[in-house]
Amino acid sequence: MDTDEVTRSRCEAITAGAAAGIAGVGDPALGRKWAAGGALTPAQPGQQRLHFACGLMNEIDTSQDQDTARTWILCSNPRLGYDSSVKEIREDRFREAARRRL
């Protein structure tokens, strides 16, 4: 999946603001612009974070369902010390996020 497809799929499953948060940018409008396609894409670290989040969400979606995957990414998680997965991924704490998924 290329970055545009990943961004669009995540923005469809979660909010564009959450996708921007995962990528590590403060402006939720950027998530909407990325999802619209065109030349604007996240910087490389943001792309890596979005691909990682997409992979974990796909794993959860496959083993559970899309609502569970959405809840895992957006809500505070006791397995993450009540941080959200968005925060864990944005802070590049990939191992912790992956280890503590559902």
C-alpha cells in the first residue's frame, strides 16, 4: 500500500485529526488534505508511523473487527498506562504499542 492509500484508509477508519496525530503533526487539517490525495503527503517519519498504525489496525481488524481496531487506536488503554495508541505511535514507541495491542 502506498502512503496515499494508507492515509485514506486510516482517515476513513478513524478521524483525519487522529491520522494527523499519529503522523505527529498538530494541524488536523493536514490529515484531511493527505486523504484528499494530490502532492501533499506526510513527511517520512509520519509515513512510517501511519504505516505502522495501519498494520496494527489491520491485525486487530482481522482477528477482531474494525470497531475494535478503531477503539484500540483512539481510546486510552490500560495496557499502555492509560495512554492512547495514537500517543504511543506518535512518540515512536512502536514496540510498546505492538506488544500491548489487544
